[in-house]
Amino acid sequence: MAMSKELESSFNDQITLEFASSYAYLQMAAFCEEANLPGFAHWMRQQAEEERAHAMKFLDFVLDRGNHVQLGEIAAPAGDFTTPLSVFQASLAHEQHVTAAIHALYGQAQEEKDYESLPLLHWFIDEQVEEEATVSELVEQLQMAGDNGAALLLLDRELGRREDGAD
Ligand SMILES: [Fe+2]
Ligand SMILES: [Fe+2]
């Protein structure tokens, strides 16, 4: 059964937000590349892929429900980073914003008794817990590293080993 027009509109907003996330991470990847931190850049590129996969998951769901997909506008992402720490702090703030949007979507689906949406949204709620935890940890590690170039390079190596990015 198709979802209501109101819920459809919120799902479309979420598709756009996930694509905007992908776009934002690509900007962050470029900054890291420019800062000669290929490992960080690699991690951010993977993250951009993952956000694209999230957008597609929502998009396919809207289509599967027999609803209409309408992609929205994406504004230019923030690019005024100064340090790797500022990049990951921006990432954390962004993830918290996405979490709030998914919680609102879940609330709306629940209110409309749109039970079919709940398992998918539940998956995303769990995913956001994981994403916020990962990014928080990196923010804290970057704070520990401070201006220590050796610590930063070590972290760069580690992030360069990330292999996922498609789920
Ligand atoms: Fe996402
Ligand atoms: Fe995310």
C-alpha cells in the first residue's frame, strides 16, 4: 500500500538529505586530499559512497511502495575547514542533524500508523548510532593527537584501511 502524500514528501526530503550528506563528505574528502592526508580522504570518500547507498535505499523504498520520487535541491556544502579536527567536528554535527531527521520521520510514520516504514527506519536509527559513535571516537582521537604530526600520520594510515562504504 502506498504511503500518504505527507509521508512521501518527508521520505523525499530524506533522500535529498542523504545525497547532500554524500556531497558534503566529498567536499571533506577533497579538503583532506589537499591537506596531504590520503587516509582521511579515503575514509571520507568511502563515507560519501555509504551516504549515496543510504539515499538509494530510501529511494528504492519509496518506489517499492508505489509512491512518487522527487529529488530536491542540494546546496553547496561547507568547505571552510582549517584542520582535520574541524572536518570531523563538522561531520559529527551533520550526523546529529541526520539522526534528528530520521527520528522525526519515524515519529511521523508511527503517528500515521504506516507500519511498513518502521523496519527500514529502525535500520537507519541503528545505523545513525553507529555513525555517531565512529565519528565521535575520531573527533576525540584527533583532539588527543593535537598538533602531533606523528600521531596524525598514524591515524591517517589507519583510516586509509577502511574497506566498506557500500552499505
Ligand atoms: Fe546516511
Ligand atoms: Fe551518515
